[in-house]
Amino acid sequence: MAANAAKALSCPFDVVVAAHIRIDELGVIGAMAEDADAVIDASFQPRFGLMDHLEEAIDKARRAIKTERLLFRGQRPLRSVEGMNVFVVDGHATSPWKMLAAAAAVQQMAPGRVLLGAPVATRAVEDVVRARRYEFVCPTLVDDPGGHPQPFGDPQDPSAERLRSIVVAREAA
């Protein structure tokens, strides 16, 4: 989606790779992107016994990012965004954490402005993103925390759609 929008607008495009940070008994508690620090839900209050689990979850997210980064960009680093307006796009945002982690990674690169958006998101995502003082653009907000049941129609093979998105993103970058 973002690759096609960038192409239509004749704008530079790149992929910021992010991964959720999950602790089995708690679910998603945050995310991290590229080489930036983790973005953790402020309501997560780790007890002493969870610190090892948190470190394991962060290490797992780092490994996932490394693998995905190779798929989307190969060995190429992120393009410079210094002084540019950057629009971080997520396809179907049912959790704010990957978008916020990508925004944190981009913020380290001295952009002019960072906006976040998604074609479909939950109101809870909008609330968290706006609470972190980011501008958020989303034409379709849903109340269901699970998001829209079929935000992009009814794909017959989700794995084929993921492969197509990787190919499109690599061609655009």
C-alpha cells in the first residue's frame, strides 16, 4: 500500500522493519524497529520475575527484525530521511506498537516531521498514537479491538499476499 502511494506521489519509499515484543502470559507489550530502542506499553509494569522474560522477548524481536530486514531490503541500510517529512504506514493497525517503534527508529534520523497512518485501525490504536503526540491519519476507524474482519477483502492465500508485499516493497525501494 505504502509503496504504491509513494510511487503515485513520486515520493521516496523505504521499509522500516518492526517486530512485536510478546511475553506469553501477557501478549504484546510493545515493539521495536531496526536498531532503535524498544517502545513498551506504559501500562506494562514488569515485576522482578518478568525481567528475564522481557529480555528474551526483546532478543526474539531483534532476531525477527534481522530476518525481515534481509527480505525487504537485503543488506542496504535505511535511506536517509534527514529534514524530510516521513509518513509511517501500517496496513491494518490493531496494535499501535509497530507503528510507534518505526516512528521511534525514524526519529533518530532527524526527519523534518513524522506522521503515522493506516487505511484501517482501531480506535484504541488511534488513542495510544495520539497520546504519544503523533499526527495520525486513518480513514477507517473501527471500535472492535480485533479490527476489521476483512480489511482488504477476502484473500484466498495470506502467504501469497505477504510474498507479493515483499516483492512490491523491494521494487519500490
